[in-house]
Amino acid sequence: MLQKNQDACLPLQSPAAAIPLAHSVPAYLDTYYWWAYVHPQAVRVFERQWLANAILWGNYARLRDSALAEFDATLKGRTLQVACAYGDLTNRLCTRLPERGGTLDVVDVLPIQLDNLRRKLPASDRVRLHTMDSSALGFADASFDRVLLFFLLHEQPREVRIATLAEAWRVVKPGGRIVIVDYALPDRANPLRYLFRPVLAALEPFALDLWKSEIAQWLPPPARAAVRKETCFGGLYQKIVLTR
Ligand SMILES: C[S@@+](CC[C@H](N)C(=O)[O-])C[C@H]1O[C@@H](n2cnc3c(N)ncnc32)[C@H](O)[C@@H]1O
């Protein structure tokens, strides 16, 4: 299931270049998320801010801003976004890059998603896109000041999720920060605890793992002591912040 890593990196200032290298699609994406990310029509359907917001029950901006609030207002040094997202999350990260001394790297395993992201972003030599699997990042140890995982883990089978978290921990510097935003088990009083379960079970088969277990249990042991967790929207969403 894990992909051999191929870093097809493109700076955003070369818009004419296509993201090269055929890259194999992880089996779980092909099987369960072809309609959302893999199929050529997927981007055309889903790349709408209002739709991303509707899928998150109207919480897109709240969750995006809550994640960004964990980082400095100006993103000096190196920032890593692990996996593209529909909507304007990456644009918001870009606006926080300083003119000098700050770069953003975005990885995704699907070239179609990186192509879409490139179309959304302003041309900049401070932003680089990489065709890369989150479970086998082609970056050096301790090479990033901060890492963001926005609604990625719930899409991944357990072994990929564990590898993704280990990679995020590996590439962040001591003192650096990892921010994770994803689903969690809603409170008993939240009707979505009952109504949303069958939807997730049908469409996103690994998502309910995040209802059953704490993300901390999939972290490498040294990372577990560094966890801060917050929830919102009746517990349906969680933010995990780790400082290495
Ligand atoms: C991060 S999630 C974002 C979902 C969320 N609904 C949104 O768009 O805001 C979706 C992305 O994760 C990517 N992805 C899934 N598994 C991956 C992996 N193992 N490595 C890198 N990217 C992955 C998919 O290709 C897709 O572009």
C-alpha cells in the first residue's frame, strides 16, 4: 500500500510545466475516494468553497482559521502542508509567507490535486509542490518549522495513518509544531453522533477510527507526551497540536 516515494517537485513560478512522473495511486484512494479526488471530474465538482464548507457542516472557515492560529502570523522558515485540500487553506498559508525567509512545501500523492492547487495559487518561488506520499516523505529529518495535516488522517487506513504521523514527527524540527485538524467522536448530545455515523461508514470507511481512538495512540511514543487537544462543533472536530 505504501508508495515508493518520488518527489516530482515544481516551484510555482513555472506554471507551464506539468507535474511529471506517473505516480501510482494508493489502493485506498482508488477504491474509496476515486469520486472525491482521483477521477478527472472530481476536482471540477468539489473545488468550490461553498461545497467544502457544506461538507464540514458550515465549519470550513472556523477550522481553517483555528489551524492557522496555531502558527505565527508570519511563517518564517519552512512550512509543510501534508496533502492538498479543496478551498482556500493553502492560499491563506501563502499570504502569511514573508517576502524573504519563508517557504511553503505542499505534498500530495495525486498529481491532479497538485495541478488544481497550482491553478489556485499565485505564482511564487516561495511555494513548492511535490508529488509525494505522506507515509514516505522525501524530506530530511528536522527540516521543517511547522507541519499541517488538515483532514487527511481520517482518509487513511491505520498503517498509512501511523506512517504519516511518524513522518510528520520526523521532519519537524525540535521546537517545531505539528497541527492536525480532523474528525472526532461527537458528544452524546450532538445529533450528528447518530446521524453522521452511517454517512461516514458508507463513504469514508476509515474515518470512524477517529471516533473510536485518540490520534495520540497512533503517534510515535515520544510524541504522545506533547499532545494538546481541542474539540469544537459538539465534538465532531478535533485539533491536535504537537510541539516537538
Ligand atoms: C487532505 S485531504 C483533504 C480533505 C478535505 N475534505 C478538504 O479538501 O478540505 C485530501 C487529499 O489528501 C490526499 N492524500 C490522501 N492520501 C495521501 C497520501 N498517502 N499522501 C499524500 N496525499 C494523500 C488526496 O490525494 C487529497 O488530495
